[in-house]
Amino acid sequence: MRIPSLASLLFVILASVSIAANAAPPAAPQPSTSAMVVQGDKVSLNKADAETLQRELAGIGLAKAQAIVAHRDANGPFSSVDELLEVKGIGKSLLDKNREKLALE
């Protein structure tokens, strides 16, 4: 007599879990942080985090990407792409290599 009642109880529990899982509304897709800072082929110098800068820009490793973010935090947003030359480790050739990929917004 115990076995059928245990099986019935287990069935009810599993059925209610299944119904609850199927009844939950689908989660709304969250906008990607990368999508906000990478628009088309351009990366926003004023919004991108170090990981995005490293991933999207040629010749920019984690240390240089962190230096860009630190410069932005210390001095405010970039008003010109050429201000990257003020960041230690960023030279004219590296800037020219990435100029077409950079945006300020």
C-alpha cells in the first residue's frame, strides 16, 4: 500500500514542477554591453571597457586597454580620437592602425 501512494506523490511533484517550468514567461533578452560600445565596426572610446578595447582593437593588449580606461577615468571622456596619444604605450602608428575603428560616442 505504501508504494502506490509514494509513486502517486512523486508523480504529482514532478508534474507540478513541469507545469511551473513551462508556465514561466521567457526572459526578455538583455542588451549586450558590447553592443552598446561596439556600433557597426566602431568602438566607443568613452564607453568601452578594457576587455572590449582589447578584443576589438589591433595591437591593444590588456595592459594598454586598461591604461586607456584609466586615462578616461582620470581625465574625463575623450573629446578627440587623437587624445589616445596621451595614453602611455599608444603611439601614432598604433592610433593610425585603429583610427577607422574608433568612435567617441
